[in-house]
Amino acid sequence: MPPQPAVIVTGASSGLGLWTSRYLLEAGRTVILACRNEAKARQATRQLPANAADRWEIRSLDLADLAAVERFADALPTESSYDLVCNAGLIYQGPTRYTVDGIEEIFGVNHLGHFYLTRLLLARVALRKVVVVSSLLHDPAKWSPFPKPALASVEQMARPSGSIEAAYPTSKLCNVLFAYELHRRYGDRLLANAYNPGFMPDTGFGMGSSPGQRLSRRLLSSIGPLLGFAIRAKDSARHLARLITHEQRSGLYFDCGREARSSVESYDQAKAQALWNESETLLASLRPPRA
């Protein structure tokens, strides 16, 4: 029986990514913790199973730097096969921030960095499963305090001239569109799905760090799961890990542990194709041709 693919988990140094890595290790898988902050990742590995120390490794991956994405992909042994969990995400408030390549940072990390990583892996190694972590916020029909997603051309999302208030929900819509288009283009050789992890207040992601915000986070972390409007990261991660360890159909959207319908717009194939093609065009303008 051939060995199971190693699993690359982006953003594996905390929260959902760390818990997912832990469950994958407990299931006997080998895990590559792909992290921007290697020191933080090293600290986090104390929470991984002690008896799995020979089945994980940390590799540097900065999704806000396309050259760094290339270095990560180029360093992987080509004779091995891999599964990929596109989990790392970014949100911020205040003035527009840019990646080293001049791309708005939310779009650059949440979509373009993962898109480029996946494309490089497809060209270099045997990629078996890809799970793209999205969010309920991608769906304008669902209530949230965030602005609704505002899908535009890749050029407009990469180099916005106005407000970026909708950048995060929009990037999460891009995640679903990408997962579906990946399935349509490569479904004969890999399995690709999108995953909504649910509202996880215990991660603190996007919730601020003032004393009042920290108190709110603790309260939501305590009562949210009990009242059914939140989920602990460790519980959501268990569902996410199962999308890798168990056989699933491809081209689907999972709401925590359940197959579900994503937003109406996410099924628009013309928009998914445009996102893919325009992302490739943008990358071609930013990175030199590769042999």
C-alpha cells in the first residue's frame, strides 16, 4: 500500500491550523506546518502529540511574498505526494496595506498567495486533495456585521482605489470560487473542496485586542458554543481534518461537518473562470517565467 500523502497546512502556528495539524497527526498523517513566523510555530508545536515528533516539520511560507511561495514549493521533494489545506488568513483595519509585490494584503494572502501556491504544486508534485478554508461571510444572504462581498476584477481587488471594508468577505468568496474552479479544471486528478469553519471566537481572529474586545472574546468563547452560534476551533478543526483523512466527493462546500450550499454567486462559472484567468495574468506580470 503506497504511503499516504503528506499534508501541507498553511497558517498552522495557531487556532484552526494548529488544531487541524494535531488531528491529522493523531490520524497517522505526516504534516508540514507552513508558517510565516517560524518561531511562533516552534512554540506551538508543544501542543502537538509527543509521539508524532517524527511526522511533522516546519517550513517557512510567507503568502504575502510570491518569491517566498516559490521557494517553499521548490523545496518540496518532487517524488512525494501531498494534500493541501489552504487555511492561512489575514484581516486588518486602518490604512490599506500591501504585500511586497504591491498587492492589497487581504487579497494577496487570502486568495492570490494560496492560488499561486496551488498552481506551483500542481506543476511540480502529485497533489491529491485541496481544502480551501472560506467563511460564512462569503455569502451576502447570511447576516453578519461585515460588509457584503463585492467581487470585482482581479486588478481592482489587487490594487483598490477606494475602501477595503469589504476586502475580507470578498476574499472568502474568492476562496469558494477558486475551490470550485480547481475542481472543474483538475477534478480528474485531485479532490478540491471549500470549508466554512464557523464563528470561532476563541481564536481571536479579526476581533481586536483591546481589553473590552478580549473580554467579549472570552464571553463568546464560553457561551457561543452552548447557544449554537459559535464553535470552538478544536471542534471545527476536527471536521476540517476529516475532509483530508476521509474520502469525500469533490467540488463541494462544507459548513463545518455538513455538506451545504454556498452563496448563489459562488456557483457562477463565468466569474470563477475570470478570477482564475485574471489571477494567472496578474501573477505573470509579477513573477518572471519559470522553467
